[in-house]
Amino acid sequence: MRQILLDTETTGMDPAEGHRIIEIGCVEVVRRRPTGNSFHRYLNPDRTVDQGAEGVHGLSNRFLADKPRFADVAQAFIDYVRGAEVIIHNAPFDVGFLDAELAWLAPEWGRLADYATVTDSLPMARRMHPGQRCSLDALCKRYGVDGSRRDLHGALLDAELLAEVYLAMTGGQAALSLDGDGVGLGGAEPVAALPADRPRLRVPEPGAEERDAHERLLQRVDAACGEAAVWRRYAPATAAEGGGA
């Protein structure tokens, strides 16, 4: 299962008004593990960045002047996302811009959905947390993801944060690991990890009546199976020997 967490930054709010993509950031996750295979490009939009948009992401026309155009990176982008599940927070916004950029190239480029499956993580978060704020910043706080680097929006940074949030939302941990080294992007500890100083669980000892009832049950299992119950093979001591259940 190959998943791509994606975010974009733009010159403004609406591609119908001629606004363009100026940054694409993608993070690849395979089998719930970030692979380190990211895709990141700044783009020259050939138009002015709105002042309000620049205040959000900090990308100026002067910075973008020597960057490639979308046409220069389109094939590399399509090859990167092809066949994957692309996960976007508030997908209609980013997909609208990506589809517009592809349409401006030529009709035969089609749409993002022609190359990949698109999943919107925003309605998913709203279903899981009804009545609560579900912005990326709010979800980072809720799931213990370190968003302190996010002074300004950035496509790659936001894709990295979304990867940690999405893995936490869908699995209760930042990465699936069977060898004890599961960490999220940026070294974050798994969300599901228990604190080291947690109190030990209280395990009550069974009484005499419970031991006798357990032994009678095991005897019935022995008789039905024609051999010793599995419990007798692996338990350190049976109830008949006075051991704990």
C-alpha cells in the first residue's frame, strides 16, 4: 500500500481567477512507514503572488523568479503519484489547483484522479472529532505532533505533519514497528506509546472457589479433547497444583 501525503502553496485562493501553484510537497508512506522518498518543488507562477497569500507562506515573486514552471515538473510529478493513494487535507482546494494546472498544459493531461486515488483527510477528522476544530494545527496538538516549526505554511513541511497526523488518526501510532523502533517523521514517538512511569496494573489473585471452578472446566476440556488442554501445557502451574491462574 503506497500512500502520498500532499500539500500545495498557491498565489491565491482560486484557479478560476488565474491563480497558480507555487510549491508542491509530497511525502511517501509505504505500509505505514515513511520511506524518505519525498517530492518537493518550488514553481514560478508567471504572475504576481497575492499579498495575503505571501503572508501565509512567505514565498515572494523574487524568490520564485528562477524556479521551474509547472510544465517543467508535470511529468515527474505524475510519475511520482501514479498508482498511489494521495491523501490531502481539504482535498478540493489542492486538487482544484492541480487539475487546473494539468488542464492549462493540454486536455490530454487529464486530472489528478486519472493517475491516483484521492482521499480527503479533513472530513475523516471531522467524523472522528465532531464539533471540534480539525485544522492541521489543531490536529497536531490533539495527536501530540510537534508543529512548532510551522511559523509559516510550507508544502513539504505540511505534508510531513499531515503524514504524522494521518498515521496517528488511522492507526493510533506514528509508524508500525515490530522491533521497537517505530517513530514518526521528525523522530516523534508513536502516539500510542504508554508513559514509562505508568502505575503497574493490579492483577487480583483468584480465590479457592475460582480455582476449583477453573480446574473443573479444564477437566471437561481434557475429556472432550481426549488430551490435556492447551492451558495445562503452557501454564507454569495448574489450579490443582495451587498455582495462579
